[in-house]
Amino acid sequence: MLVHNIDPVAFHIGPLKVYWYGLSYFLSVMIVWRLGLYRAKQGLVDLSKDQVTKLIFLYWFLPLIVGARLGEYLFYRMDVLLHSPWQVFELWKGGMSFHGGLLAVMISYGLFSRCYQKSYWMLADFSVCLAPIGLALGRLANFINGELWGRVTRVPWGVVFPKAGYTIRHPSQLYEFMLEGVVLFVILWVYASKPRARGTVFALFLFLYGAFRFIVEFYRQPDAVSVVPGLAWMSRGQELCALMMLAGLVMFWWFGRRDRVGPAS
């Protein structure tokens, strides 16, 4: 058993506090940017170096942060949003919705696709190969912050999160780090290393992320229960992930009907 007592502040620069949460986002964008440039250099995506940089910094991470933060309050904390809307800007306290971020990025990519005359699904395939990097570091930041903890358990690797009371809980953030981050990254990177029909890499991402998150939700303390009658055993996250899995399967079948078009990304 481990008692969580990690300081959320990584280090100080004079009076300025640098939080692990912010550091994880900085490292995410830098690693994703470098890997994106690598894929472009290898000819795995029809984007110039300048276009990769603009796509990642302006059309990916900026909308991602805005959408994920708003989604957290729209999907899970509507009461807080109505009574204390300024809390949306308190990023250092954590709380980001993957589903909200995904929707924001998908809309943003539509704008990039029109501005630069690039295939929307090429951009989507390219990005989801890199997305697990940010997911992995984000989950580590969740663990360091001692937030989004798991359900009560008796497993020997359980962790006591003082913010949740002195009970032993699943370190579900680390489960998500492995499945949504490491495992998902390896599968997508390998799958996209060969030419695939456009859209199938994105579809595979939707299904696998949804499946992994659906499984981990059984060990994670749910933010909200399902609103579907008769499905009280489901969490709101599982509800959204079930839709992702269904969408991923349908899209994979639909795009897979086409002949292979260009590189995987």
C-alpha cells in the first residue's frame, strides 16, 4: 500500500510555481511535434514542416485544451459551470474531458482541411498515431495530482489518496497510462506504418480508446453515472466510450471498403 503525497509543484522559478500538470502538457506538445516532423520527413504524411507545426500547435493543442476544459464542465460539472464559471480557467487544478477535447479538435481540423486543401481523414489518421503520447503524460499528471482516483480495493498495489479519504483505491490513472498511452501508441504506430485506407487509423483509435477506457472505468471512481434507464451500472464515461466504440467499428468497416489510398497518415 502506498500513501499518495506527491507535491503537484514540480519546481519553482523565483516566485513562479511550475506544476507537473503544466509540465506534462509542455512535454506532450514537444514530443508530438518532433514525432510529427519525423513522420513528415519519412513521407508518411502529405504535409510540409511548416504545416505540421501549425497543425500541432494551432489546430490541435490549442483547441484540445479549450475543448477538454469546457467538456469537463459540460459533461461532468454543469452545476459548477453555472455557479462558478471562472473555475474553467483554473487549469492547474486539473480536470480535462477527453471527449470534449476530441470534438474540438475534429472541428478545428475541418478548418485546417479547408484552408490548406488537405484530406480531412489524412489529418485525422496522422494525429491519432501521436495522440497517445499526450494521453499517457496526462494520466501521469492525474496521478501526481492525486485526482481521478480509482474505486476502493484491497489489491496490494492499491494507493491511498488523501483527497478521497483514507481508503485504499485502485491507481486507475496508471492503468489508463498503460492502456490509453503506451499500448495504444504501439498498436497505432505499427498499424499506420503501412498504407491503409484513409480513415481506418482514426477508426481504430476510436474503437481501441473506447474499449480501453470502458474497461478501466470499472476500476475508476466514476464522475457521474449513466443517464440511460436500466444502465445504472455504467458511468458517464462508459456511456461516451460505448458510442466511440460503435462509431469506430462502423467507420472502420466503411473506410475499409475502399482501396488503399496513399500512406497510412
